[in-house]
Amino acid sequence: MATIAFGADHGGFELKALLVAAAEKQGHPALDLGTNGPAPVDYPDIARAVCAAIGEGRAARGVLICGTGIGVSIAANRFRHIRCALVHDVTTARLTRLHNDANVLALGARVIGPQVALDCLEAWLATPFEGGRHAARIAKLTNL
């Protein structure tokens, strides 16, 4: 199983702990890049750490969590090698892998409940990229 890098700001650290445990239970090694408490941290720093882990090959994919998921997704998508998708349900989690080959999942701890987040993670980890007509579109994203 591929290593998954996890990162959260102070708004998402509790949900991160739950998701790390779930990924490990599914057999995915987890790389926990913080934060691990309620002290305020800047979400761009957390996104940078997760994206760097992917770029350096220490992780195959990443999961980012903040209060809404918006900040971390914007920050992550600044990195050329990242395709980060903010999701709110299982359908979008599955489709972002199937059609968009997203390598980072963004979740909002204050927007969705823990069970929905767990379901999204499970679907996202289990869904392969479909390829085909979507591969050319992903290639275009790389060249933007």
C-alpha cells in the first residue's frame, strides 16, 4: 500500500487523527506532518509540508484538513505536481480520483462530520484513476 501524507491546521487536527488511524487500518502507511494540537498554525505551511512529501516521493498521495478545506486546497494547488480536490461527500471523493486523478484530498473539519470524512477517505483511497479520455485532460493541466 502507498504511503499517505496527512496534514491539518488547528481547525482539523482532531479529524486528522481519526483519518490517519483509518488509513493505517486499511493498510496504508501514514506520514503525519502535523499539527497535533489546538495552537494556531498557518495552513499554507501544512499544505507545503504535505505537497513536499509527495514531490520528494515520501508519499504517494496526501490528505489536508482545515476548518473548511478551502484554504488548504488553494494552497496545495499552487504546487505544479499537485491536483488537490476539496470534497464534501463520497460521490465527489470517488469522482475526483476516477476522473481527475487527484493526488491530494482536502476536507473541512467544520463543514462535514467525522463519518462523512471517513467515508470520503475510504472511497478516495479505493478508487483508481480511470484514464482514457481523462488522461489527456490531466496532461493539459500539467502544462498550464
